[in-house]
Amino acid sequence: MTFSSMANDIISLAKPNGDIIENIKANVQPKTIFIFDEKIPLEEGDIIYRKLPNGLIESYVVLDRGYYSQFHGIQGHYQAKVRKENSISQEKYNSITNIYNATGINSRINIQSQDTSNNNYNSEEIFSLIYQVLENIKEVEIQSKAKKLLEEMKSKKGTASYLECYIQFISLLSDHISLISAFIPPLTKFIVQ
């Protein structure tokens, strides 16, 4: 049995200059096409066509012709590395990256769905959680001021003077907003209209 006897596919080769060579015996695999006629002028960039039994035509781009000379009784042949023209390139498929950063209390990510959940934190829990987060601030003076303002906000929640404390608190922590950003919505609930 010779390798050429495995060539049970018939392909056509289209050259970039428009020349077409037809009726070439080959063995077509997903990423490699074996051609056992070493006289075929196969080059990178050529297009190989194969007609399927259902009448559809597959097309492949030659990435590397992969020519092998005769060796120990194995005839000269091509092992052409190919890529299907109409397939999604794996590089494009793998280049899609989704990064989700969820921070804060009960953070959620909803993809093509509606969030109907409800966070029921009482004000004591919110202020306690914020106090814990403030421990991460390295600047002792800012941390101390922020804690004092937080205590003042806690005592004035639901009153007209709460807004002034809230503004001072947010302004003081402008360089650390990422630490408290998840708490801003619940804190704004205590502002009196």
C-alpha cells in the first residue's frame, strides 16, 4: 500500500494569478492536506477547493506548503498546513475578553437578565461596613477625619444637616473613592429632600 492510495479526495488549486489546476488527488484533514503529486506548483497563499458530496465547496488557504522529498521508499509529497477560509479564526475567537469588576456589598453581575434582588441593610450595618472599609486608608489624618465625619453622618441621617456632612465626607475621600463607591447609593438615601 502506498501513501498515494490514501488520496481519496479530489481538489482544485487556485493560484493568485488566476491559474486553476483541477482533479488533484489528495487527502484532506482539518489542518493539513496531503498531496502526493510532487510536481504540483503548490505555494503559500494558494487556495485549495474541495467539493463535498452535498454539492457545497470548502476552501482552504495554504499557510505552509510543507514539501517532503522522497525518502526510504516514501514518495515525495506535500503536507500542506491550511486554514479553512470561512472558519472563525481561533485568534479572533480567543481575543474576546470580558472583565467584570464587582465591588461593594452584595455586588452582582447580570448578563442578559434582570436583577430583581433587594439588599435590605439597615443603617447600622451600612455605617459599620463603611467604618471597616475606612481602616484601609493609609493616611492616618484622612482616615481619622473620615471616621469622625461618618459618625456625624450617622447621627444626622434623615435630617437637613446630613447633606453637608455627606458632601464633606465624599470630598475628603475623593482620592479614595474606589473604596467607598459601592456605599454611595445607600448613603444618598439618608439625604432629606
